[in-house]
Amino acid sequence: MVKLVEIVAADATIDLMDITEVAAELEATVEAARGGLLAIGEEAAGRRSGPDQWSKKEILGHLIDSASNNHQRFVRLQHDKLLVMPSYQQVDWVRTQNYEGREWRELVEFWAAYNGHLAHVIRHVDESAAGNVWKTPSWEHNLGYLIEDYLSHMRHHLAQILGSSAAA
Ligand code: NI
């Protein structure tokens, strides 16, 4: 497989993997986390540690939002070299969808299934599109970076939910 090394040179702060490896790592991360997530009880999943803190349900909701927003990026950036898009207001997304009102188990299974599809999408990405750019009012990154950053971001939040060792 073609390495992303050249095409993400402008986004050089990340560890570079090839696209197939990212897809496999994504699947492995979801598989490793799923059991631990399901072991968390409904009450614990909905508890906030402070008024401005997300509950576990809301953090996982934020990961579902990340999946849906990045799904758009991963597909659309294979059709256009440059997309100028509105910003994604992540706190508003979580609040508006009332993730507190969903059952924890349903959120976990939805998150896992959605990521199964995203791994499939990533595995079939047209690598000639990896340098195509998503531009918002506050940042711009290419597709190769966005794919790797998607996985890093997921691991960061899984560590918040499960404890740092469980999602490493
Ligand atoms: Ni986040």
C-alpha cells in the first residue's frame, strides 16, 4: 500500500501509518473497547462528574458525532480536491441530541457498528485522494491526516471513559 508519508507532509505532527493499517487499528480499537464499555452500568454511564463535564454517554455520543462528521469527510474528499465547509460545533451537537436520553447499550452498539462501516470505508479509500483538503473557518487538513486523527481522537476519548490503560 502507498504510505501517507509524502501526502501528509504538511500535517507532520502525527505518526504515519498506511491506510490499511489505520483500518485494522480502528477495528482492533473498537473490538478491544466494546466489552469494557458494555460492562459499564446505565447509571454510571449517565453520571456527570461536574456541571460542565460530559457523562460517559455524552463522551460516547461525541464519538458518534465524530464518526458521522468524519464519514462525510472521508467520502466527500474522494470526490473533490478542496471542500470549504462550515465548522462543526461539537458541544452543541452533543447537547442538541440529548444523548442522556439514550440507553447506554444502544449507544455502544451503534458506535461499534458505525465504526465497522468506517473501517470498511477507510480500507477502500482512493489513496490518490489522500492530499485533498477539508477547510473550515478555523482549520484545514487533508484526508490522510483526517483519517489518522480520527483514530487518535477516538482513543483519547475512550481513555477518558475506560481509564487510560484500557484504551491504549
Ligand atoms: Ni473530542
